[in-house]
Amino acid sequence: MALSRVSSRVLAQAHLKAKTRRRRLVVLSSRHLQPLSHRTRPSLKTMPLDKHALPESRPKIAIKLKEPSNKEDPPHCPELDHQLLYHDTIGASVQRLQIPCVPATASDEAMHFKSTAKRRLDELLNDPINFVPATKATMSTEPTHKRRRLHTQEPTGRSHIVANLDSDFSRKDLGAIGLPNDTGVQCYRRSCLQALMNLPVFVQWIKRHGTSQKYRCPQSGCLACALRKLADQYWPTGGNKQSQKYVNEAVRNFDKAISRLPNCPGTGSAKYQQQDAHEFMIFILNNLSDTLHDKKVYMPRDEFEALFGLKCSARRTCHNCGHQETSGPWVWTNTQINLREPGKGLGFKRYLDANFQDEVAIDCEGCKKRKHTRKHFILSAPEILPIQLVRFNSKFKPTRFGDVKQVFHKISDPVKFPLYLDLSDYCDDDENGKRLQQSGTLRYKLRSTVIHQGDSRSSGHYVANVVSPKGIEHISDMHVRPHISVQELLRPIDSGGGTPYILTYVRDH
């Protein structure tokens, strides 16, 4: 009875499993085989007791799986001969499937890969790259990668301001034109105007004056109006040609407009005296955006700073305790290079470094010492960068009456200046500065030079070399000499004995 109960439990469990899987349950005995139909199912009470019903006592029957019959018999596969016989218990209800044998072809035997990717990888490994040293000829034919222009938060705002200003000339068929010098001592004005009129970014910007509410004119005949009218005649729109008559008239209107401003150089009793060209250039730029007495402006201040303002901050470091203090930011519209600091006869780069780093005597908050190093860092750079080479120095000499007199003398030292200027070395080491420090981010190209010919500050003559659509041109008042070379543009002393005084660089994107 115990054996019968065990068999009943085993059969009941097998019945439940088969019912769950929805398969037919076949009970095999060593005496007889009874297939169970879907109509009659065996009962545990009516099933006879059999000692062979126990799983461990059931005999093993060899079952040979028969291959599917095809019209053509597949080739013999000896690797699967040992898999043709399966030994299992009789009560197992597991259905096994036979996978047909697919023989390997000759191409498959030659290729030891299961995928195309592995085959291609093996082909690349079997065919290594032969590196050939580059030469000057091969490097010239290689495609150059265009450097991505990097923007920080502050430069991005400036770039958005000047985004619609084109750095190319609108009239490729025109060139520079001479400007009249009626009094004979106005060459300092004409050379500055030539430098400004041959800057496409400035010309397009000044032509916006009076065109909308943003660029409204505060008063009739203002300085911006005079510059806009001069730009219209210097670079006429459409297919119109330059008219010397209209250009001369626009220049004289400019002289009247700027002479009405207070503290204008070359007015009043100094009308027939030679003046400093750089002082006059700074006077023009400052009065384009400074507020008037009625709180109105000529041109938007943010746009002016985006064009001419070099935004910097300073960090002062104590030599004794290393304490640091940061000041700023502020905007420079006047970048000066002193040709006597830190010494005489140095290179342009050394003088430029001294402009961004100097020694100051200020009490330290930590150790109360007074020796500090002050270093300036560029936060954002303008589109136009005028640089003054300080050529005039002054000394105080005693007179016979017992007082002192200030005497100016000219520094005629030749200084070689570059065609391309990179200011990325003068940025801070923070995240903003590291982006600007990448080579080429703050790159400038020389567009004009104002040259002083003479030995003193109060005498001599000013000329200009400008880059126009027709090339590099030399201008002296009304006379224009075209097609001068780049070497002549970069001369530290020109053919007339003059030395460069104002260098105008434009950002090279």
C-alpha cells in the first residue's frame, strides 16, 4: 500500500504539471503502454498497482530521433553521431528537437569569423598603417581645421552687439581718397580720419547714427552726424563714384562740428598750431559715447565699448607675504606702450608685457609692506584696438628766472611691431581666462599706422598707411600713393624718417 500511495502521489503531481502546461499525459508501464486520449483520462483509484511505477525502478528505453525526410539526404555529419541516442526515463515528458546539420563550406572553413565586423577588424589588423614623415609639400596640401571661436559670457554679449557689422569693405572697387589740409597744420586730424575711415566695422557702425530711435541724433550737426556724412561720401553706396568735392565739404563740416565741443585740440588760439594726433584720436572716440549736458548720447555706450573698449581687471600681489587683492573691472580705450619702461631698445613684446604688469608701492593689508606686483588681466577684448607708441617724453628744466619749464622731446627709437598680434597671454588663469588663453582666440591684424615725421612734438608732419580694398596705401593729406608693400607698412622708420605713432589693429576672427 505504501508503494501504491507513493505512486499515486507521483502520478498526481505529474498530472497537475501536465495540466498546467496543457500537454497530454502519457503513463507508460513495463507491461503495457496505454496512450491517453482526450476523452478518457486515468484515475488514481482504478490504476493497478505496479512496482515499476516508481521513477527509480523504471527501465531506460533508447529513443532514436529520426531526421526529417527531405528529397535529398543531407551529407553525413560525424560530429553529431554521438548525439543521435538519448537515454531518458520513461515518464519524462520533455520534447526534444533535433537541429539539422548544416555542413561547412570551403569559404566558411577559410574564414574563422562569425560576423562581418570581426572579419573587417582582422583585415585592418593584417594591413597596418604605414606612417610617413610629413614634409612642407604634404603639409601645404593637408586640409586645415578651422579653429572654433570660443566665447565666454562677457565676450558673447559683445559679439552679439557687433554681429551684424561686417569686417569687409562694402565697395571692393574703391580705395582711399585724400583729405584737405586747409590751415597747413591739420595733418594730425587728417591722419586720424584716414585711420577711422578705412575700418569697415567702424564705418558701418557710424552709418547707423540717426537711422532709428536707438541711434537718434541728440542735436543737429553733432559729431556723429559729421562722421556719418563723411563716411557716406568716402564710401558711397550703390555704384556711385567718390567725389573729391563732396568729400572736402564733409571734412570741413566735421571740423566745425568737433570745434564746438569743449576742450577740443586745435581750437581757439591753438587753431594754427600743431597738435598731438593720439590726443585728437582719443578726443573723437570719447565724445562719440560720453553723455552731454542734457543727458543724451551720440552712440550707444555698450556698442562703443564692444568696438573700442579693452575690459580688464588687476591683481596686486605682495612680495613679502603673498597676499593678493583684485580690483576692477574697468574699460581701457587708450592702450599705451611706453618705450622707456622697463628699458630702452627692447622689443615690442617686452614693452607690451610691461603695460600689463608693473610694480606699485601700496601698503599690504597682511604685512604692511609696500612692494607689490600689479598684473592686469583681459576680461573681454574689443573689435578695434588702437595702440599708442609713446614717442614724446618731457623733462623739467630750470630757467634763468628761477622757475622750471617742461620741455618735450621725441623718442625716435625704432621698434619692430607685428602684423598679427595675439593677446591671449594676458588673460587670467580662471575658467574664463583659460578659454581666452587658447592660441588665436584674441588675435588681431594690423590695419593702419599713423606716422609722425619730425623731431619734436610741436612740429613735423603726420601721414597714414592704411589697408584699403585696393591694397596698402600711403596717404599724406591730399596725396595718395597706392600699392605699397607689407614690408613698408611694418617699417619701424619710414622712407621719410618718420616713426609709427598709432597702430590700429582689428580683431581677426
